[in-house]
Amino acid sequence: MEIGEFIRIMEGLAPPELAEEWDRGRIGLVVEGNEHLEHICCSLDATTAVIRKAVLQRADMLVVHHTPLWDPVTAFRGPVASLLREALIAGMNIYVMHTNFDHAQGGVNDTLAGLLALEEPHPLTLGVVGECRIGLQDIADRLDCPLRVWGRPAIPGRLGVVGGSGFIPELIEEAKEAGALSVLSSEVRHSVARASPIPLIEGTHYALEAPAMRMLANKMSWTYIEDLPQLQTWTPKNSGKD
């Protein structure tokens, strides 16, 4: 497959115009390499470990959700050089599908809603609200991640889900107005959690967004590279005691 055809297919799956305005310079082909693509890898993040594994698999293209280039590059040295050197030497392209894939039909939030079997899903500005028939333990099991809960969520019940860092006050309020009794997302700020009008269920960023990239890799017959963050949790010995 030629690179131009690949880009047309990707833009059909996640049109660039769906991206948030602040994200539009950070999606699409961010690292240019070989024009002819034979082997394609996919992951959530373009970490050093992921790039190295993709290069070892002789990938011509690495598709990721999060760009490795958040800030404008004014010098190719230090962390940027360390991260991208192997990709450039190997001629491996890197293609980013970020907030355009969040919004896309069948993208991050639709995949998350499907994983949790939400019924009668209703789209939000970002995310989905639907009827959740499973409890917190089942949600943790399906996401394969720990949950941190702020308040006492009415679960099973109507749930808002937002892949990534979706604990934005305006979005929480929108979910509440759509009937959500609680919201699931990641990386909540203390002030937002304390002021939230409904309970919040906090998973990990990776667990909420990686399912969509795995699904995409499976659909397109790509190789998915797992790169789980090394997360450990300790609870106090007196937890739950009066």
C-alpha cells in the first residue's frame, strides 16, 4: 500500500475535521518515512519501547493515539532525538489519530461504550451517556484497571463515559443534564472532584483508550503493541476501619 492511499483510508475512519481545534496540528502523518507500506503496527503511545518494538518488527508505519510531538520542535536533540532516532533511521512513518478518533463513529468513546455494554447511548460533546447494567467490580474487570470513586455512584445506572482525561466541569454538567448519575473518565483534579454535582469514577487513561486502538488493529489486521504503564497501588492497613 502506498502512503497516500493509507492516509485516505485513515481520514475516512477518523476525519481530521473532527479533531479539537487545539489538536489539529498534532494529528495525521507526524513523522514521514517509507512511501510503500507493507507492515503496520499500532499502539496507544509512541513511547521509546513501542518505537523500538515496531522497528524490530520491520514496521513501515506506526499508528498511535497520542502524538510523540506535543510541542513545536525547534531542535532535534535530547528527549526528542532519543525518542525518534530509531524511527527515522528505519524509515518508519508515525501516524496519529487523537481527538478526531475520540469523536469518530466507532472510535474511542464508542468502543468504550461497547465494552461496558451501555444501552441507549446518547452522544455528548465528547463522550457518551447510556444505561450501564453492570456494577463497579465488573467495570474494573472489563477495563482491567483499578477504579477510584469519588462519591457514591448509582451503578448500575445511567453512566457518562469519556475516554482519556474527560473530567471537565462543563462536560460533567452536560452528562448530568443528559441523565447521567455518574461519570467515568480519568485523571480528575481534586478541585473538580470536590465540586462535581454527580459522583465520579476514575479509571486509568490507558485502560479507557487502549481498547479502541486494539480494536482498530484487529479490524485492519495490524500488529498491536501493548505497552502497559507500570502502575501500582497501595491502600493503608487501616482502610475501612472506624
